[in-house]
Amino acid sequence: MIAQELVEQINQLAHKAKTSGLTSEEIELQAKLRRQYLDGIKAQMVASFDQLQQHKPHKHGCKCGCHSKGSH
């Protein structure tokens, strides 16, 4: 999960960039934080996709749900 503190830091830097500008160090930090955020989103999407792949329906197409209960 993406930490709220990370989002807050990104937003603070974005606000500062619009109002007073960023130093070169802050620009580097902003890029690093954005990359961390995007990597976190990507990891969440991959995990969600992997979960969907694990819940394949039976060959006959029934929707009994037994495949998600761990009984088979």
C-alpha cells in the first residue's frame, strides 16, 4: 500500500513548485518520490491482476464459487 506520507510529500512539493519554485535538490526528491509512487501503483496493479488470474472459472463455466473457497 502507498503511504499517505508519500502522497503528502509529493503534494507539498507540487504546491511549492507552483508557488515559489524548487531547488535542484527538491526537484530530484520530487522525481524520486513520484517514481516510488508509480512503482507502488504498478505493484498494486500486478498483485490485483495476479489475484484475478488465480480465480479462473471451471471448464463448464459454473459460478458456484468453490474455486475461491479453497475446497478444490
